[in-house]
Amino acid sequence: MAVLLVADVNEGALATDAVAKTLAAVASLGEVHVLVAGAGGEAAAAEAAKLSGVSKVLFADDHAYCHGMAESIAALVVNLAGSYRHICGAATAFNKNVLPRVAALLDVMVISDATAVIDADTFERPIYAGNAVQTVKSSDTKKVFTVRTATFTAADATGSAVVENVDGPGDAGLSAWVADKLATSDRPELTSAKVIVSGGRGVGSKESFDLIEGLADTLGAAVGASRAAVDSGYAPNDWQVGQTGKVVAPQLYVAIGISGAIQHLAGMKDSKVIVAINKDEEAPIFQVADYGLVADLFAAVPELIAKL
Amino acid sequence: MPTIVTVDLRLNEPRYASLPNIMKAKAKPLIFKTPADYGVEVTPRLTVMKTVEPAGRKAGMKVASVDELIAKLAHEAGVI
């Protein structure tokens, strides 16, 4: 039986990176059908059809599915679930909202944040903030799981699958979309950025965070923050990297004024190259950093910006 | 109807129980039920096969200056 991959679609735009990486994760499970839900999602459906490994795109053209309302989308997924043994999606805010509801309606459990698909019943997932990796086997008839995409290489866009229209039950009538308040940024999106510059408590103030942003812009990077920096109000919530924030794995991660609490490491230790700048040479971040610079960030960061 | 709301970590201050309320709570009756009373089946459907420590990251090296850091990133790691 095939795999149903629920794609993240927002305002008609496909979260291509998340979908392509999830495709790579589930490639061994067989045929993959991608569900693109939402009116005006023709372009997103066409884009999903191009990803290699997709054998069919199911496109549900209905306004009820436009704003990621879990109640309506879950009803649509459950409606389609009959012919699938696996229902999955990237572990994004969208799927963390939709898939648990799908699982509950199907009376199965959801296996969250899978980091590897071993066989049709067996998955690997991190537990205890990434301090251990558990291999679990599910005996549910249908497996519903989310994939932590950070470590997967995105499937390329060389495929050509067919797009098929599907109907769903429409608006579940349990919730309604009111408004989206979007944080707009010219910088790359945190979870798919190639380079991330992150600041921690050591940065000291919201104003000094400009320094972190300055370095990020010099490198064309996304900006991240530790929980300490977010809690102190130096950086907005959605920049938080770590156990309770985003999990990232860029090519280059620059941690500035971050001590390296285990909860932060859980969110970035899969990065390819880690650079740490911290004035405390005992900081645990240096135990995972490839390159550590023991220096005052207020001297080192401006110098770095000037010399890059 | 019942609703479950998940909230962001920093939404607000939790409402901690006050001492008088903790004392009052002790006097409340405790009713014990089994899952079967609610018609819920709780047989585990997930077996843990093994739990292993993830491959650790080796500590890298300390660099002495910004210049050295830039040189390493550009030539050794090739990321900038």
C-alpha cells in the first residue's frame, strides 16, 4: 500500500524543502502520494508533482483547507486514509497540528519526529531532548508519523507525477480562520537556511542583537537565538533554536554568546560545521563546536563582519 | 464542547496553587477509575526495540583570532 504525505501549504505556496526532505525519509516505504490541500493550490500541486519520488499528487481544491485548520484538513486526510498504510508529513507546526488529530480519529498513535524509517513498522526517533535515540516498532494497522527533516537530503525536482483532484468533506465547522499575523523577513527561513547565526544571553540586550543580525546579513544567513535570549526579550519567539524551538541542521551554525545548554544543543547539533564565539572558555558549546573562538563577542563580531 | 488548547511556553505566568487551596484539596474525595470504566483500551501499541546514545560530536579546535577563524572556515571547512 502507498504512503500518504501531507504537504505543508500556506496561502497556495508549498513548503517545498520540508516536503522534499520528507520524501527522502519515506522513500523506502513504496509509492508516495502527496496531498496538497487548499483552494488556489494549483501551483503548489504542480510543484509537488515535480519532486522525484512522488507517484501521484492529490489536490483538494477547497477554501476550507486554505489556512491549515486541523479540523477540516484532518477530516479530509481521514477520508482518504482507507487506501494508505502510512500517513506522514514533515514535523512542522502545520503537521504537528493536523496529524495528531488524524491519528486520534483513526484510533492509532502518532509517532512524532522520526529521524529514520527502518522498515514499514519500525522508526527511529530522538527522546530526552536528543540525548538518546529510540527504535520503536508500531503494531497499529496504520502508521501516522511526522519526520524530523533536518538530517535528510531533499529529493530533487526531476519527477513528473500526475495531479489528481480529490474531494473531501469540506469545512468541518469546528473552527474558523480569523487572521494570520506574519513576521516578514528578507532573510532565509530558519529551518532550511544553509547558514545560521545565533545569539544567546551573552549578547546582553535587544539592541546588541543588531550585531548578530548584522553578521547574519553579511553571511546571507538566518538568525537564530537561544531560549535564554528569547526569554530575555532580545529576540522574537520564532527565532528560538532548541528543544522547545526549531531543530536545524545548516551547513554552518555560528553560536555567539551561547553557553550551549543541552536543550539548545538538541536543536543544532546536527549542523555540519559549528562555530562558537564565547568569552567563557569553559562553556559547554566548545565541546561540540568545530571551531571555537574564546573572545568577547562585542570585539570579535564587528571584526568578523569587517573582514568577511 | 471540550477543547484542548496548546499554548506557547511564554504565554503567561502559571497559576500556582496557594497554600489554603492545597490544604483544601486534601479534603476532596479521590475517585479511582480504571480505563475500562470509560471503555478505553490501553494496550501498548508501540514496542521499544532499543535505545542507544546518539553518535556524539567530537570537540573541534580552538582558534586564536578572527583571522584564523575566517581562514579555517574558508579553506578547511569550505563553508564561506
